[in-house]
Amino acid sequence: MNSTARHRFDGYILGVGTPCGRRFVVGCWQRSPFGAFADIMVAHPDGARELIAPNEEVGAYVCETY
């Protein structure tokens, strides 16, 4: 799926950070081009990021977008 095109996602995003510098962002999408899904991004204090997504297609799209 081409991330430069406009796609509609209906859902929620929640972000929280810790005093040590770790951040968590959870996306919960009821409707999207991929169907319903949730994803989690963890940003570590050293700048490294991890994405937990339901499959490779969703993970690639989210990584391209952000």
C-alpha cells in the first residue's frame, strides 16, 4: 500500500512517557485499509524505537508513515 496516498483510519491514539525517557504510543484502529488492528511503538531513552504491529504489512505502512 502506498503511504503517500490519503488513507482513512478511525480509532484512537494514546501516548505516555516515563521519567526515565521511555515513551509508549498505542494506536487502536476500528477501521482502516487493513481492517481493525492495534499497534504499539516504544521509544527508548537512547532514541531507538520498536514497533509492535499485527503483521509485516501494517508494520511497514506505519514505519513509512512515521
